[in-house]
Amino acid sequence: MPSQDSPDDTFLNSSSPPQLVALRGEALACQHLQSIGFTVEAVNWRAGRLAEIDVIASHPLKQLLVFVEVKTRHPHSVCTAYDALAQPSKQRRWLKAVSLYMQGQPMRWQAYQPRLDLIVVTYLANECQRYRLEHLENILGDDHTP
């Protein structure tokens, strides 16, 4: 999906706590997913100490169950959002968490195709009133789908 620049009605700035910035990014990701027909099933779902999945969303018409990693960045961030999932150990933990979620509710999701997405929210100015949201689908490819 192409990126989009949008206004944000929540006041954040470059000195806002990282947890607050991350929570706002997750809220924006959920709004985006809902705007394209998804139902948010869970936010910050934890697989014990193994991993956390930021957002889990379903699309009944497409029979998709999407597991989303959300990365929120200030315009002057040193590392990119894409760096976070480049680590094989992070990918393995994330895939294991996805598998555990699906195993926990096999009858509910048996007809759904799992997909792993990345949503990147980048604030465009230090005041964080405008942001760019990029939704990258199937980021690990079909070979890594649980």
C-alpha cells in the first residue's frame, strides 16, 4: 500500500517517552487497518516471554489473519523500522508467537490465511503533528508464513 501523510490530533514531540510514541503508533496502525476493512482482534498480544505481536487483525471477506509489527519513528531516528525485523532471531521469535496464537484458537482461524505485515509510522516533524504511514504486506514472503 502506498504511504500516506496525515495529520495527528495527539500532541507528541521529540521528547515524548518512547512508550507513548509507540502506543500512538499502534493506535494509528489499528485505525488504518479498520479503515481498509480489518477487525482488530488483539493489541500487544504476548506469547509468554517469547515475543509480542503488536496488532492481530482479521478480514473475514478475504479470510486473512494479519499479524502486524508496528514501528513508530521520529524523523531523526538513527535506525530504520526495517532494521528491527532484519534480525533472524527476531523473525524466529515472531513466527513462533504467530504459530502459538493460531494453535491456541485452531477452529476459529482454520479457514484464514495468516500474513505477516509491517506498518511504519514516521512522524514528519519534531512536533509530531503530521506523520507518514506505510503498510508493507507479507514482509517475510510466503516461505515464512506459519
